[in-house]
Amino acid sequence: MFSLPSILYLSALLFCIGTYGVLARRNILIVLMSLELMLNAVNIALVAFGRVHALGAPAGEHGGQIFTLMVLAVAAAEASIGLSLLLVIWRRWQSIDLRTLCRLNN
């Protein structure tokens, strides 16, 4: 349906948007959401490569989908740990602004 380059362009675009969100935003919640966007961009690329690679392979070749499941498991763990840290930071300092939190260490 879609060609491999168009899917990879979409994946690269999503990854760049996520990178911008991580580097430019001050809110920890937005940074975590940007990290999730970057992981989903990698998932799209893995599934696309798995689909193209599996066309000539024997039945049962699902490398891209298996990698995607592993990345999703890591993303779920990252989200749960990140949100729990976010709650602890909010309870302690009543702020989730990264610049404010960086100033607290000085």
C-alpha cells in the first residue's frame, strides 16, 4: 500500500518532532510524551523494515513485529517510572518545570 521510503519519511518526521519536544520544552510531562513519540517513530520503522524484509522470507518471519513488542514493553516501563517520578517531584517541589528544578540543585 505505502512504499518503504514514504513510511521511513513519516518515521523520521515523527522522530524529529519528538526530538524537538525533548530539547525545547520545559515541562517534564511534555518531555515524556515526546520520548514516547520518538519510540513510536522507531516502532513504525521497525515494522516497515520487518514487512519489507519478510516478503522473501519463509512463513513465520516476524522480526519487525517482535522488535516492536520489545520497544513497546520498554516504553511502558519508561512511562510508568517517568510518571511516578513526576508525581514525586510534584509532591516535593510543586513544580514540573525543568528550569525550576535545575535551579534547586545550585
